[in-house]
Amino acid sequence: MCEIDKKVVEISRKHFPYLTAGLKDPRAKVIYEDGKIFIEKTKEKFDIIKLDLSDPVGPAADLFQKPFHRKVYEKLTPDGILIAQSESPIYNQSTIKAMYANLSDIFPIVKIYTCFMPIYPSGYWSFAFCSKKYDPLDDFDQARYDRLRLATRYYNDETHRAAFALPQFIKNLLK
């Protein structure tokens, strides 16, 4: 995990231990650095990169642009996946439209999905699933999911599929 602000991690560990328990895993590594700089300089390749970004204004605006997305693509393994938050489909339609176009020029598979996120503006949020190889619906392995017997409060096989079922106004936006 790359986080620019060490205090964010410290406060999260203190006040949200149930959300940060994974950081105790010996495989977890926290890097305190600007994510853009990290992506530009690292020689590592990753199976999955998740971009949970600030809003696309000021210094974070570059993280929503095609040059940064290309650099992320280059840091993924041959079957790598990028997940990126892509803003509110209610209030930030131009951001979603531009991101989708940029990502579609780079990745062979790009699918927008949504969920309800009560603490975010509009309560409805979008994300981009981008892959060099895997389709989040066509390659969903139901038997593997069933074997995992995940104990979650929200996610399940049905919410997985439903997240990719977009309302018509979002489909129109992505044309």
C-alpha cells in the first residue's frame, strides 16, 4: 500500500482497527510516498493495482489522466488488473466519461461498476475495472467463490454481478 500521509495510516490503525487488520499480515508492506512518484520509479510488477484516489483536482488531477494510466498499465503483470475509483455518476459525469475513454484506449477490458457509498457525495459511486486479460463477469468463477465461503457484510456473488449492471444514464455516458 502506498500512502502519501503516514498520519492517515496511524489514525486509521488507532480508530478503525477492523479496517486495517490486514496491515499486520507479514506480506503487507506500507510505503509512505506519493503514489504517482512510486509508480513512475518502481521496477516492480503487480498483479493488481487499486487506486483509491482523492478527487481529481489539484495535485491529484494527474492521477485521472491517460499518461498516469499508461504507467500503471506498464507496472502490471501480463494478466494484471487495475481497479480505480472513478467518482460519482451523478455529479462527476465528465470525469467518468474521460476516464473510461482513456482507460479503454489502454486496456483491452474496461468495465465500469457502481455501488452505494453513503459517506460519499450522492451516495452512489463508480469504479473502473481494467484488465489485460480477465473479464469480471465472463471470468467469474462461481465454484471457486462458493468454496471460499466468504463471511462478508455486503459483497456476495449476486452483488458482484449486479454492480456491473449499469443504469441507462451511465451506459449513455460511456458511449
